Amino acid sequence: MSDHPATLTALIATDVAPRAKKSIYPEPFASRMEGREKRILGDLFGLTNFGVNLTTLAPNAVSALRHCHTHQDEFIYIVQGRPSLVTNEGKTQLAPGMCAGFKAGTGNAHCLLNETDEVVLYLEVGDRTPNDEVAYPDEDLKAVFHNGGWMFLHKDGSSY
Amino acid sequence: MSDHPATLTALIATDVAPRAKKSIYPEPFASRMEGREKRILGDLFGLTNFGVNLTTLAPNAVSALRHCHTHQDEFIYIVQGRPSLVTNEGKTQLAPGMCAGFKAGTGNAHCLLNETDEVVLYLEVGDRTPNDEVAYPDEDLKAVFHNGGWMFLHKDGSSY
């Protein structure tokens, strides 16, 4: 956090530059995140217990590969646009002012998909509980939270 | 969480009923929270690692007594209205789309104050790291997070 003074008081979320690295997934998954931009907000204030991003989805973009966590909870709040929330139960169209939460350990894999012609803007919150693992039921992929970063593996445990 | 099925997919945040108990502070502090309403969102989805509330401040209402945490990070995002953020450094007027974060352990005590004639609506996020303590520099009050709940004490450690 040395480049972000602890004395930052407040900021306009959309003024923050999007994260330069579009995705931390290995290929071929990273390329599927092209229409997604993440503005990393919580880190700018030095927060470490959880992260908060303002994320933009262009038309046809997805928030992530559909996934679920073993230990880390997630929450989203729609600021603008009408993304489809995809879960194990199917699709639900969201709208500004709607929210959803994804409790760790439930196995309910989720993602947002922008099937509209308008940009979607939403806040996403996730904590940083150690020993988290992420399952991706639709892909040959799993992730392990290791030393503060994500390691991506094939489902059989082999490296990408 | 037994009254909130884990299968809740999404909801309109403003449709959630405000928390019945207006404040968990002891008197005379609880009465000062009259114009504040908290809609508890994260708990409805069974989240336990952090809480997310949609909070409303009527004109002249405050978000909380000015305070800082030892272990729990906090984050706010302004949905509507123009509250004043009060910190150790003074006052900053916020606007919709602005955000702020409060890193635990910095000693920078903060609250929001609605000095306008319009209602303020904001999202607040806080984690639930154990052994947290809260300091209230302007009041004879401190709080300790104990067995998942808050215990309020005079600064000398005596009970309210």
C-alpha cells in the first residue's frame, strides 16, 4: 500500500483507473474477461480484511467464470445496468439497487453476465479468509488462495 | 439465519425492512441515532465474514458516534445525498458515487453527518475480525466485540 497514503479521505469511485491487468486467470479463460474492468477501491484506503471493487461489464461481458468459494463470502450491489445473475438455480435479471450475497461453502456457483446493450456497473465485496478454494463447475479449473495470492490449477491438481 | 433461507437469490435493497432496534448504544447515545435507519443486507444472504448495510440518514442524522476500530476495517459508498464525512482531519462533503475506507488501527475516528435537507443513502461494509475494540474520542464510551456482540463501557472500563 506504499503508493496509497493512509491519509486518503474519500474519492469518486469512477475516477479510479481500472486495474491494468484485465484478469488473473490463465488462458484460455483470461481472454474471456475482455469486456470487464475492475476499479480496486478498498485497497486504496489500505483495507486488508476485505476487498471492494467497482466493476464495469460491457455488453456481453461476464463478471467471472461461474464459481463458488469454500471460505470467502461475497456480496454485490448493482449501481447501473441490468446484468443477469447466473447461479446453480438459473438466471435472474438484476437492476440498479438490487443486491446479492454468496455465502462461502454453499456450493452455489455464480457469475454476472451482461446480456443487454447497456454498460453494467456494480460494487463487489469479498473477504480474504485464508485457505480459500474456488470451484468452477463449468471449466477444468480450480483456484487455491495461497500466500495472499491465487494459484490456478486443472481440476486434477496439475499446473496451468 | 434460520429465518433467511440460504436460497435467497437477490433482492431490492430498499425493500428490506429497516432494523427494528434503532441503535445498540447505551443511552444517552442511542437517542442521538434517531434519524438513522439500517437495512441489514449481508446477513439476509447468510454472510458471516462481513456485514453490509444500506443506511439512511434523515437531515441532521449521524451515521454513528465518531469512532475508530482496532481490528475491523470499514468501507462506505454513497448511493444518494451529500453527507459530511468527519474524521480527525476535519470535514469533507461527499456525493453519490464517492467512497471512503477506514483501515483498522489507524486511530482516525470517523462518522457521517447529514447537514443537508435531503436524505442520504449509503452502503457500509465492515468485517467481523474478533478482539475488536472501538474508541469514541468525543464521548465517555468505548466498545469491545465480545462473543460476536458489542459490549459498551465507560472509558474507565465501568459498565453502562
